[in-house]
Amino acid sequence: MPDKIESIAPEARKMRDFYEMKPNAPLVHTEFGFYCTERWIREGAPADQAKWPEFFGYDTYAVHSLGNLGWCEAAMSPAFEKKIVEDRGDTEVEIDFAGRHVLYFKNRRSGFMPEYIGHPVRDLKSWRENVLWRLDPATPARWNDLPARMEAARQAASRGYLICQNLIGGYMYLRSLIGPEELLYKFYDDPALLHECMAAWLKLADAIAARHQEFLAFDELFLAEDICYNHGSLISPDQMKEFLFPYYQQLLAGVKARQPGHRLYVQVDTDGFADPVIPLYREAIGMDVMSPFEVASKCDVVRTGREYPDLRLRGGFDKRILAAGPDAIDRELERIIPAMMARGGYIPTCDHGVPEEVSLESYLHYRRRMHEYSC
């Protein structure tokens, strides 16, 4: 981070206060996402969602993400060709960009949960023939827009924005290749396959990070992991220590060696009940930030904030309470916001995308109250 703060944009100052865990600093006003857009537009929100930040009083989010390393799926280049491979009457099976066979309602691709019925990696043969070559960091198409992307990143850094290298985490990566159920068997039946997949993950991530670091330093490494469900981790601590952490540690060692003396934060994003994995990530990779603390899975940002006073937290506002109306919203805000502001290091958002059950009126009440706590 630069030393001269006089040139830092106001929104960047607020974001830096979050990372520096400044007590009683103004909150960063933002949101996780939305599954309620059609309802809210019917109820009076601007039809042009580009106007929503002003309408809801959000801050410009002063983190510039570099991307190019996947998010919920592996960063393949080229991606698989999308094509319909089976007609089932009201439904159809499509091979998607990640090589998965997906069952959709015919001619519809949103508004429902698709069913994944096949994944591109079944064994070493399918891995090497169908996927491995798509993860080659030297593929020219990965770098076509590099100058423009790096110039945008430099401009953001000049305004004091934090520079984040975001990437798919190892569990999410393996799941996207193999499937959530089959992956669990592979930990026991074919560990060599998983290690070869993770070696490719590391090679690609390190190569792209190194190329980006030729232009500027990273302030954060952000792993999209989704490794938890409503009772805890989907895999055991021993499996995390064997199949994930050694590769994360190698990646982090390389990133840090290329920018000596520059502070690097590590963020992990996971759904579900995250409490059991917090100490694992902190010990293995020095996790500094976590999100989004799903309340229906018994996460509680106030409790976690007390237990880990130096852990930065994002999320943690119960989507169900947003749907329950003003009185319930007020009670939960009073429980969370004063305590977390006094602590520092907290960005409040819904614990996932705001659901369709939340009325625009209730959400606007939530936003007004949030601004009363923090301008």
C-alpha cells in the first residue's frame, strides 16, 4: 500500500480502514448480490441497475480484481464448446463452458437450479485428454487483453484502490472438474489424480500471478473456496492439509517473494458453517479475511469477531431477517453493527444474494438504518 494517503480516493480510504481494522471507522456500504431484481423493479427500483448504487447509497467498492484465474470453475482456455447433446422433451442436456453435462429446462438458462449430471474429469485419461491442455498458462488467448487490464489496474492503484488477485480455490476447482459427489470418492480411490489436478492449478495460478506482478504488487489474494455446508467442512482437515494447503503455501510463497516488503492479505470465501475451518486456514495460510458468514448455517459475525479479534469479516446479515420487516431488521442491526464498528474490520452485507422474498420497502429501511449507523 502506498504511504502517501493524501491522494487516496474517499472510497479507498474507507476500504483501507476496513483492512487496517480501524475502530469506529465509517462502514463500507455495499451488497453481496441480488436475486430480487424483477420484484424490486416492479416495486419502484430503477429499471436500469447501473443506477442502483446511488439509489441504495452504496460506496464504490475500492478493490480492483485482476481475475483471469477462474472463480466457480477452472480457468480453461479455450473453454469447452457449448452444445446441446440430448433432447429430453421439456428438458435438454447441454455441455457447458466448463465441460459439464447440465440438465436444463428447454430454452431456459436462468431462474432455476440446473442439475449437473456429468463432469469432464473421470480419471487420468479424461483429465489429460480433455482438460489439462486447457490449463496451459502459455495459451496466447490468456494474454490478449493484458495491456488494457494492467493499465486499468494501475489507474485503480493510483487512486488508492487495493489490488486483488482473485482465483478459484482448490476445493471449488476440483469440484468443478470432477463433481461434488465423485470428488469425495477420489480422495480415497484416486489421490494421484487429485494431486496432478492441483499441480496444474498451481502452475497456472503461479504463472498468471507472476505475470501480473510484473506490472504491480498485490494487496490481496482471494480464494473462492465454498468448502463448507450447513454442518461444517465438506472434506476433513487431513484432506485439506494433503490436497489443498501445500499448493496454497507454494503459491503464496511465490507471490510474497516477488513483492518483498509489501503487505499481502489472504481472503477465503466459503458458504455454510465456516467456524471449523477458520483455525485451519489461519494456521496454514495466514487467512486475514473471510466471507460471507451464512447465518442459516449458524455463522455469527459477532461471535466470530470476538473469538478472532484480528480476523476481518464480510457478510453475516441474515437474508431471512431482511424479509421479516423493519422491527426484525432493527433488532439485528442493533445486535451486530455497534459491536462490530467498535471492533473494526467488518463490512456488513447480506450473507448471500438478497432473495426474492425481501420487499423493496424492507430493504430500503435496512439501507436507511445502515446509513444512520455510519455515513
